[in-house]
Amino acid sequence: MTFRPNGFYPYCSPITYPQTQHSFTLNAGVQAQKSVLVEMRQEGDRSISAKATSVEKALIDESKATNGEGCLGQSPAACISYLAANLFVTTAADIPFYDWSSQASFDPEKTRRRNLTLQIVLPHTDSRSYVKDFGFRDTSPPLDVVGISASVVEDKVESISFSGRFPILSDNPADYQGSGFANFMATVLPSCRSADEGEFYRAFWVALVKPREFAANSGKWRFTDNGVSKSYSSSAYGNLCGLKVSSFSSTGRTITDTGQDLSGSSQEVTFRLPNKQ
């Protein structure tokens, strides 16, 4: 499929971004998921995924006619329109990108939530994102994927989370420089615009890396149904860009009872409106 600027083209991505891989390049995703067959159906004048709903079709049409001014505090259509005006935006293959949360709750606010799931396609800016594990080395693709998940309450985006190519949760300043992370954040969240790229990275580190606390069972081997495993998970909470922020990082390894050695990692950063917990 062809990605075009200033437009939103759902269901054109060949993969779902692999949240448990060290790399989030398109080619790595294709190798992790050998093939994805997408069944389409006609919904009015538009072909959409067979698993999508008419609500998603209406949201696509609405985003075409909406002038987006950002994501947080805005409608899903305004968020899509804003992102598509600045970046290549797609959705994962054969997966509904705007649906009800399946989590039941006594909190009436949580029962009014929807989840908006998009993918941002970016050019490579940093060789450190290449795959060096899992039996192959990915050095060819020019593109990376960032997963964006937005929590929507009563048609307003309450929080937005990033995983995949970004975020960078590292104590090493060299991992940030040249990554393009500051420009990406300034594009997606206008309140994160900074005249000094290095100062933004330091503020990011102070808010989301320095205060990290590891889970009590981090680094401890434990028995599971199919072998032994251990993991390292940490989280942090702070303030950045005038917003409440949180980060989560997890790395795990499992040795199965058949002798397989499996490993993976994931990182995620979430930005929330100040008046939300």
C-alpha cells in the first residue's frame, strides 16, 4: 500500500506493531507476523475491514471534514485529522481501531470509554532501533512504526499512550540525541515544543526515567505452567509539557519445559490531561 501525506488511510498497514519485540520496524513486524489476511466489506461508499463497524466508517468520514487542533481534549476525529496533517497515519491490519473498552467497572466514567488505536509511520533516524536479536538483523527498511493508543471519554481524548519506535527510556543521553524523538513529540503534542532539544530530553528523563521504581519481584526466577521465567518491570509518574505523564518498561525471559529460550521487552509512555488522574 502507498502512504500519502495529509490523509488518513485506514487498514493499509501490513502489520500490527509487535509490542514485545526490541525493534518496531515494518520489516521486523512482517518477519514476526509472516502474513495477515484482511477481509474487506462495503460500508456505504467505502470499503472497510470486515471486523470494523459503521461507527469507524463514520469516524473516518468525520475526520476528513474536521480541522484538527491536537489530540488531548479534542474529539477522535480532530485527533486523527491533526495527526494525518503532520504524519503518516494508518491502522493495524484487520483490527478495529475505534471500539468500546471491554472492561466492566463500577466507575461510571470508565464505562463510557472508547479506545482509539492508530499507527504512525516514521522514517528511520537511529540505527539503534535495528533488530539484533531473535535470529536476524534488520538493516533494510526505511520506516519505523509508533503505536498510539488514545482513551476517549464522552467523545474527548483523555489520555494518549506511545509504544513502539518511541518512547526512549534510557539513562544514556546518547540514546536520545539524533533519534528525532523531540521533533516527534513536538509534532504530536504541541505543548512539548522546546527551543532546546537537549533540555527537552533532560526534562523527559527527570520526569519518566530518574524516578522509576522496579516491581518487588523484578529479576527473580519463578515457576510457570510451562517452564521458568523472570522479568524486570518498572514504572514512573511525573509532570511534563504541562501534562501528567507516566512510563512503564518491562523486559522478560522465559525458558520453557521444552528448552526454548524466549525473551522480549516493551516500553510505553502515557500523557494525560492535568485534571485527570
